[in-house]
Amino acid sequence: MTASLLIELGCEELPANACRVAEREAGNALQKLLSDRRLAPTSVEVFVTPRRIAVVAEGVPAEAPAETFTHNGPPEKAARDESGAWTKAAEGFARKHGMTPDQLELRDGLLTATVTSPAEPLAAHAQALVDGLIEGLQMPKNMRWGTGTLRFARPIRTLIVMHGSTVLPAEVQGVQSGRSTRGHRLLKPAFDVVSADDYAVDLGGAGVGARTSDRREVIEALLSTQAKSHDAQWEDPGKVLNEVVYLVEWPRVIDGAIGERHLALPERVLITAMQSHQRYFPLRGATGTLRPAFLTVVNSHPDADATVRAGNERVLAGRLDDAVFSLEKDRARGIEAMAEELDRITFHQRLGTLADRTARMMGLVEIVADAAGIGGDVRAHAVEAARLAKADLASTMVGEFAELQGETGMEYARAAGKPEAVAIAIREQYQPDGAGRPVPETVPGALVALADRFDQLVGVVAIGERPTGSRDPYALRRAAAGIVEIQARYGLPLDLARLVAQAHALLVGQSADLELDLDATQEIVVPFILDRVDQSLGDAGVPVDVQRAARGAGSVDPARHAAIAHALHAAADAPELAAVHAAVTRCSRIAAKEQAAEALDRALLQEPAELALADAIAATAPRVVAEQDPAAALRVAAELAPAVDALFDDVMVLAEDPQVRANRVRLLREALAAFAPVGDLTQLQR
């Protein structure tokens, strides 16, 4: 008999990030737990609300069927010694399967163990399923409660393990499995689940939207309806809806008013106060201006709407009063006064103050601009923006609203009469602020953003910090990805090794407390950035072996590395790639194992094919290096392949004369060097 299996962990209010993890991982975790126990379900669905993590697996059998397995062991001749006694190999094999050697069988010359797993009721696995489900959820933060040792996102207060309508025995931290769960805290605080099949429907009847997708759909519809009553459209620039869907069980939407005295605040300040702190949704009218109202999603009883609305308005008004005070105070000081205070603000104990960082960023802007041939007003605006980039970190506004760094700097630069290009670049220094987010729209902004990220990467790595596993406290992966995305947009030449060296030198010049020297820093930072290129290549469908082959070209410019990879991928079926790959493979097989002469001696080239290959290398290698288009470089490199083939067809490379032999191996290595700018084609899986 099969039926639905329900496991519900009733928790105290879960944070949104824990809900997302549960929604992503719980189904797969239970699916595997059941399959490993011969209890594979037909389907699995996950239900996550602020106070529960539940999984319903359909078609779960009431018992795991008996199964017989035959395991092969050592051959007969290794199972007994000369006297006919069982050997240690036979005894160990038998012991592994809970048997004695005499219970083993002989089949096809091998000892075999036939093991039967008896049928087991689902109930016998209930506790293991609960424990495995909890352990299988990799929550971002866990806590302990009571006197137990279990760590989980939030305390577990109720537990249901039910097969069909039968409760199975299990417990968590002394909480026994039963039928009772919690509905909406005001509409139906508690009720009993009759059957696992009716779980989602029962929750709905208790005022709980079981499916996140359903709650999202309801919220969006309610927001749109309420917005129309204000003749406006609702907005969610901070993507807070992705969190709100995990904060309510039976969503409703109410509005609130914004006081007239606050409407003069910069729009970004208003939106940040609404979204970042309160998870409110701003309203925009047909003319494009913000309405003096907001919407919020609530989980309360309709009778309390007036009280909740008043509370929401009071809290927002308090935040906006703080913003008005901060803005007036900062405008009175001015951005230049803020910049002068940066020498009193520590950026990092080992990397100096924000004034030190500002000086390094200005230097890096000059360096990148030099390499790209950027001068005139664009360069001057970028340097000025770098000088003022961190000034708003000394402002009262950013102290209250950290999310506005860069944005307030732009406003204060405008108020000081700075060129618009400078003001915009100050804001753009933080772009992109995540995967798929906008990159700077201006060249000065791109230069400042690159300088910011190079200083961050090199500085943090040089003091001995680097991401490990999922840990990245300094957001270095995001910084590296930002460098790659900005370069992809603007095509600025970036010699990573040189830039790391110059950034490191700026730190040394300021007597920063560094742990790694230049070589060690380069060995970490350069491949770290190129790894982000490979990640984007993989997202674009470029296989890993092609990425590795492109990395073998030795380019330390992210854009060049990406271009080589795309060219190799596009040439997958092209005859020139096949020719070069074959030539490189033939040369590598010998060159990797044999000793080569220090330098090629043309006097020792005895055969016409040797001389022809040497001449071909001399003519072709410079052209491959000079070719800017990787696809064209591959075609030029292919011109060398026939000469390589002729050498192997006509000449015994591994000659008996050791000098001739070493000279010919040197010739092969020079051929490989000529091919190298198109990549290490030995990495290709062909």
C-alpha cells in the first residue's frame, strides 16, 4: 500500500534566507532519504511558510520491500591456502557481509555472498527521515535552544510525521510527532491534520497559504489593486517582495501616507527608508513622481488595519525625520569637509584609513587610464571622482542609511557645484553591486569602479585574507566579477599581473601591514579574476576543457582570455583546429618526456623537414603573436601544422646521437611555443 508521507517541522518565525534554503533543499533531501531506504516516492512537494517547513512525498510505500543482493568477492584460488583453510581475504569478505566463510558460495570462480535485506515498515525509518531532513538543510545561521544539542535555524515547536492518516513515531528535542499544527495565529491558532493528502487544503482553511508561489501571486494582485486606488503603480526596486513572501502566511495589503514635509527628500532616500528598513512598496504616479503614500503587506486581522496603518506611518515618519536632519547637517558641512575627515576613519586596521584608500584609488585610476589612452576631461573627472568617492562615508546620512553610500556622495557633489560627470562617477563606483546588475554608464564611473575593486582585491589578499568555500566576508568574488563585467562593457585593456603589481606597490608605499609579497599576491589575484571569466564562459555554454585550453594561452587580460575561449569553442569542428590540435599533441608527447637542448642549433638540422619546420616557425610564430583576433591567430597557427606533420613523417626525432636528439626536441618545443598563443590545445577533449 502506498500513501502520501508528510513531515512538518513547526518552527518559530523563520528568517527569509532560511525559508529559501528549505524551499530549495528539503524536497531533494527527503527524496534521497526515501530512495536510499527502498521507499522512493512518486513525487515530492515542499511547503514553506514563516512558521513551518513541510514536505509531502506522494506514493510512499508502507514498507520497504525485501531485496536480495549478490556481492562478488575474491577468486577461489585466493580464498583458500595450500592446506585448504580459508584465507584472511575470504574471512574479511564474509565478515563484511555478516557471514562466515562457510556460508559463501562459489560462482564462476569467485566467492559470492548472497545477502537478503528483509522488508521493513516505514515507521521503522521515521526517526531517521526526520533527522536526515534536518541535517540535510544547510541553513545560513543556526541556533541552539533549551538543553539539547541540536542546531537549527529556529526552535522546532511542533512535529508531524504522517503516512496517509497514520502518525508515525519520531521526536525532535523532546517534541513528539502528532497531528497538531498551527494555522494563522489570529484566525486558527491550532488544528489537527487528518490526512497527509489534505495537508495543503487544510492549511488554506486555517488561514495559511501553503505555497510560496500562491502567496506571491496574491500579494502582487493585492498590491496592483491598492495602487490603482491611488492612481499609481507600485514599485519594488529593492526586490523586497522576495523576502515579504516569507514574512506572511495569509497576506493582505494596506496603504499608508507620507507626510508632505518629507516629500522634498531625494527620491532615493524616500525609497530606501521605505524598502530597506520597513519593506514598504513605494507608489509612482503617471507623471513619474512618487506619490505621498506607500503600500505594505500585513499578516494581521482586518479589524486592526487602522492601528497597523498608524504604526507604519509613525515608524516611517521617524526614519524620514532622521533623514531630513542628516541631509541638512551634511549639506551645511559640504563634501570637501567630509573628504578632509577621511584620515580619521579606518578602512582596515592593516590597510590604513579611508584617506589612504582614496590616494590609492586615485593612483589606480591614473594607471588604468594610461593603459587605455584616456586623457582630457574624462581622465580628470575620473581622478576627481576618485578623490571624493569615499567622502560620503563621513556623512551623517550614510551613518543613518548605509545603503545610500555613493548616492549621497553624488548629491553632495552636485550641491558643491562639481561637474555632473564627477557626481555620477561617485555613484557608479559601486556598480555592478551583484550578478546581472547594471555596470557604470560612464567611462569615469567605470575607471573609479575598477580602481575600487582592484584596491579591495589586492589589499585584502595581500594581508592574508581570501575566500574559502562559501566564506567571502570581503565580497572579493563580487569585486572580481565586477572587474570582468566592466571590462566586457568598455573593452579597457587590463594587464592583471601589471595592475596587481602597481596596486601592491601603492600599498607598500603607504607602509601597509602586508603579509604576502608581490609574487604571492599575483599568484592568487590573477587566477582568481580569471576564474570569474571562466564562470561567465560556462554560463555562456563554453565547455570546461575549452576554458582550460584558453587559460593555457597565458593571457592575463580577462577580455583576451574570454576571446580565445570563444574562438576555440566556435572552431570546434573547424579543420584548422583539428590540424593544430593534432600537431600540438604529437609534439607534446615527446617534448614533455625528453631532454631538450638549451637553444636550437641550426647546424645540427640535418634533414630537409627539420629545416623546413625551423623556417616555418620563424615565419609563423611572430604572426600568431601579433594577430589580435584569436580566430585569425588560430588560422595562422594552422599554417604551421603541415611542417610539423612532415617532420614526424620524414624524420626520426629520437635520434641515436644525443646532440641531434636534444636539438630535435628543442625544435618541437619551439613549435609548441609558436602554437601557445592560441591556447594549450592538449586540454581539449577531442
